[in-house]
Amino acid sequence: MTDCEPISHDSFVAQLLSNASDARFWNLAQGGKDHFAVDRRLMLGVKEIAPHFGDLAVASEGFLLRACQYLTGTTGIAQFIDCGPGLPTGHRVHEVVQAINPTAKVLYVDNDPEVLAHAHSFVAANKQVRVVDGDIFTPDDLLDSKEVNSFIHWSEPVAIIQTATLHHRSGSASDVARIMQTYIDAAAPGSCTVISHFLDPQDVASGTLRRIEKHLLDSSFGTGWFRTLDEIRAMFPGQRLLDPGVVPCHQWPNTETDPISWVQGCVAGGIGQKLTCTP
């Protein structure tokens, strides 16, 4: 088969059934129904190490929705780019922000055919929502896209969402920061980035997290890195972190919230804002 020859339907289906998907795995972790046997086998292995792993996924999703409510209601941002929306089990970003501001625009970007088909099906009638096929880890291509630029007005503040995505990117935190820097450079002052990421709290849990990480990397999934708070903070280059900073997702914005399990505290989130002027 040449590079330009399209993959056959049978080959595509075989690939779906044999390889775990980050979107389906995350959906399963949140208690959803959009997953296959290969995803369930992967999750069984993870839950042998951390039985309450799903608490981590639910915490990340809850942070995402609270962050979107905050940005819409408090900062007044009315443009959102959701990078890697996956297969949500509950409210979607456009539902949350448009409940506060019906004119808010949401752009979903993904390159997973399942995610794209799912997204197209639930936004077809909403003119304030658009779905784009693109690689969220190559922002230069997205920023050059006519489809993106005809929808997003870069002269106005925009929220760039990278929740439960960047821990699937290999390399150092500085490599990930360079990806985020490209998005931030294109955005207007006052724009925000929303990030959640697997967290290594550097305590007694670290050994167990390394086992989960190895299980993910050794599987057909092949991705999923736990990084430290300092490494995650580095993913907000040149931005002001909004209170309470980068914290375990269940503690945003209320740092007094107790975790329901140890693993719930192993995903961190925060919001960074591009300064309106140079200090």
C-alpha cells in the first residue's frame, strides 16, 4: 500500500478493534459507553494497579467544565478552542459556555475519526460551533488553516483548552511548552489556556504511578506520562496563572476540597492568562 492509497474499510475496522484509543479509554474511565474490548482490557490492567483510576478522569472533566463556566461568566471570553474533545460522557464545552452566553463560539479540533464523527453529529445544527480535523500538537498548521481563521477572530480573547491531552505528548515539559507557546503567541492579550495533565505528586504514590505509566506505554495505547507540578506549570509559558494556580483538579478553584481517593489527586489543572501588557 502506498502512502497516498486510502485505507480500506476492513483495515480501518481492524485497526479500531486492535488498538486502544485515548478518546475511548478516557470515556471508559469516566463511566461512558463508547469503548471496545481492547480499551476495556487496557483499563482492567490499570485498575489492577489503581482500582479507583476513574476518579482521576472524572476530576479532570469536572475541572474542565468549571473552568469553562468561569471563563465565560467571569472573564467574558466568548471564543473557545477545545483541543482533543474526545468522547464526553456528560456536558460538552459548547453546552456549558452557551448556557451562559448563547453567542459564544466553540471550535472542536481532533484528528480521531471516531471523535470527529461523534462531534459532527451533535453540533450539526449549531452555527456557533465548528468541528475541524487537525493535529493539536502541530499548532502552526491549525493557525494557518482557513477553516479555523474564518471562525476564530484572533484579535479578540480566546480560550485554548488542552485538558487530558498534553500527557499524551512525549518529550520534555519544555517541548510541550513550545507547543503551547505557539498557541499563546497567536492569541490576543487576555486570552487563556486551560490545561489538565496527569500529575506525579512526588510522594508515596509515585511508584504506583510509574507502574501505570509503564502499563500504558507498553500497551497498544503507547502513551500517557505523569509529570510533576513544576513540569505542568512550565506548560503556561509567559502567562499569569489565575488563582489558585496549578492544583489537583478536584481542588480547582476550592483548594479545601478533599479527594475521594488518592488517585483523584494525581491529575492537575490550571488556567493561564496572557498578559494585556508587559510588566
